[in-house]
Amino acid sequence: MHKIRKMRRYQIELEQKVEERTHDLKLEKEKSESLLLNILPAEVAKELTEHPNQTIAKKFPNVTVLFTDIVGFTKMSDGMSAEAVVTMLNKMISKFDERAKKEGIEKIKTIGDAYMAATGLTEENSNEGAKRMIKYARGLLEDVKSFNETAPAKIQIRLGINSGNLVAGVIGKSKFIYDIWGDTVNVASRMESTGEPMRIHV
């Protein structure tokens, strides 16, 4: 009888441990998925999780791409401490990220003070991507104005937008990135570099 009770207690303890480990694993899985969704579109994250060794690449017929950067950033950052530069950039980029999430815009990446985003990453040729991106770009100008109300250094941004077909995919293994390529992207970049401060160049 004593042996049976002891075995029963052991079984209960074992079940509790299994339950705890399962719960911990579930939390870790959710954390990993959340991190993945921070750097990849949901559809791509799902595909990468299901087929980790597969090349992920797609052609899209009508994507709208936006580039923006801070006017005279290099010169401005020369007169600031490293901490002040990073704090300023972090505040700005966080505002852009929040707006992108709210408005269904896909952030592609940041390179220094440059920000790249896209919408219309769908196989549907007719989509509301261009309209949505113009709304987003106008919002970014508002974000910069509100940022300047309290910022020690006032900034201006240039914005360039272009629509067309492109290729998108995941490159790299250890520090992979979801990126986009093609003339559509190159022209959007040129729209930004040749644009006027605080204006949207399309």
C-alpha cells in the first residue's frame, strides 16, 4: 500500500513537471514567434518556420516603396554625443514604426538615419498600396513636426515614393533579413534623394 502511494505521488510530481515544462516551452515559442514577426511579414515568418532551409523569394506586381531620411544628418550628428544621436534616432524611428504598425505598412529596414518601408506586398495587381503609403508619408511629416516641438535639435526629412513590380525575399542565415529589390526600389530611393525637405516626392 505504501509503495503504491509513493508511486502515485511520484506520478503526480512527474505530471506537474511535464505541465510546467510544456507551459515554459509554449511561452518560449510565443516569444520566438513575436520576435520573428518583428522582422518579417507574417506570411514570410510562417513559411520560414515551416521550411527553414527553403529559399524564400517572390515577385510582386504592384508594390509601393517609401524611403525617408533626415536632411543633413551626418553634419548634425558630428556635433552631438553618441548617446544623443542614438536617443534621437530611436525616438524618431519608434514613431515611424508605431505608425507603420497602425496603418498596415511593412517596415523593411533602417540604414543609419534612412528608413525604408513598403506596402502592396500581395500578388493582387490592383491594391490600395499607393493610397495607403501617401497617407503614411503625410503622417510621418506630422510625426516629425510633433517630434520637433520637444527635441533639442530640429530636424527635417525627405520622402520618396514609387510604385511598381519587385522581388522580395529572405537573405542570410544567422542574421537574416527580409529585403526587396528592383527598379521600383531604386527609383523610390532616387525620389527621396532628389526631393525637397518636408515634401513628398513621388
